[in-house]
Amino acid sequence: MAKLTSEILFKGRLGDVSAYTMKGASGIILRTKGGATKEKIKTAPQFEMTRRNCAEFSGCVIAGKALHRALLSLKHLSDHNFAPHLNGAVRKLQQLNTEGDLGQRAILLTRYGAMLEGFDLNKTHRLGDIIKPGIACVVNRESGEAAIHLPALMPGLNFHIPWNNPMFRVVATLSTAKDVTWQNNRFAGATEPLHAHFPLHTTAWYKTGQAMPAQVLQLQALAVPADDEALIISIGMEMGQPGNNGSIKAERGKGCARIVKVS
């Protein structure tokens, strides 16, 4: 590493030299390009493990995108970019699979997906900190149906809202995500458009100082899941503001959500 001390200052790349600033260091830092070439990484025997790990990571990306799509209807309730954390969780699921060679291990959401239960879309205010009682979910894979048993909620007792909106409601989705397996020398998984939304099911709107009675949300999947598809129930809470003509509008960025059941 060298420092540029002449009057000619630049940042960026010039040939094999990169110039950049670094926190805690004065002046501009110069660094020459190093490391193995792409071709060497692709072919050299000493990079075999690197190639296998890269192949497995590509499978994690496919599974992570499928799960991200499964959560898309609740994304407006997140308070950060949860995609990297989701990919990291998927990587751990892949490592649980002892079948198959390194570089070709499947991500079996139908087998290990239950370990994603409790995955939060929020850092600051999480669903479990706001709704204290447990939420029971009953899933019927054969029919693609699910029942969410919401407990009675009493503000200040088992229900704590940190936002100042006047209205709230509970929302839920029943989505699917396919196992990602090694087929024809590559990982294969979901083929649905990544922008597709699963339907959002909701309770009525309630005033934030008002108790919500116990109730059951009945959810139906878009189709009966195949054997290699996991059913995913995600629950969130939306905060609302009164709109025109007496309507209530959910406020983006206020609320929370999490995965509560994978079957």
C-alpha cells in the first residue's frame, strides 16, 4: 500500500492501480490489483473448495429470493433491509443438509424450514415484543389451508404499541416457497415472478386504546402445495391513519412482521 503525496490527486482506477481514501488515514491510498484471476479461480485445482462454496451460495440466493417473494406483501412493515439476514439463515439451513456433495447440497425448506419460524422483518420493534401472547397456527397441507388463532389483545396488559397512530390491525399471508435442489449441473427452485404478491388477509381496524377480541383468520393458499413446496405463514401489524371518506390507510414504515409457521 502506498500514499499519493504529489499535487496530482485522483480517486478511482488507472490501469491496475486503484486510488481511494480511507477513514483514519490522510491523503489518498494507492493499491495495485492483486489476487487470482477469474480464469484461475474457475479452473485451478487449488480453488476447488472456492468453486464449491460459490456454487452453494448461488443456491442460497435462489432460496433467499423465493422467501423474499413470500414476504413481499409484508415488506412495507420492515424497518431495514432484511434480505442479507434471510440469505444468511438460508445458508445455515443448507449446512444442515448432510446429503449430497459439497457444492450441490439442497436447501430443503420442507424439511428444515421450521427453523425460520420467528424470523423478524424488524430490528427496533419486533412482533413478539408488541403482541405478548403466543399465536397458534393450524396448517392443512393437503388442502392448502391455514387457521391463525389470534388471542384477545388488551393494550397495556398483553399488547404494547410503540407508535402514536390512532388505529391498528393484524395482517397475515399464506405463501409458498420451493425447495432448491441441484439439477442438471445447477441449482433449480422457484420459477414464479419475484414481484408477485401473495394475498394479504386482515382483521378489522381497531383503535389503539381499544381491546381486540380473540378471533380466527382463515387463509387459503393460491394452490395446494406440491411435495417440494413449503407453506409459510407470516403475521404482521399495520398502523393506520384516517383518510378521506372515513377510510383508514396503513402507514408505511410503522408496524412489524415475522414468519410464524413453516410447514
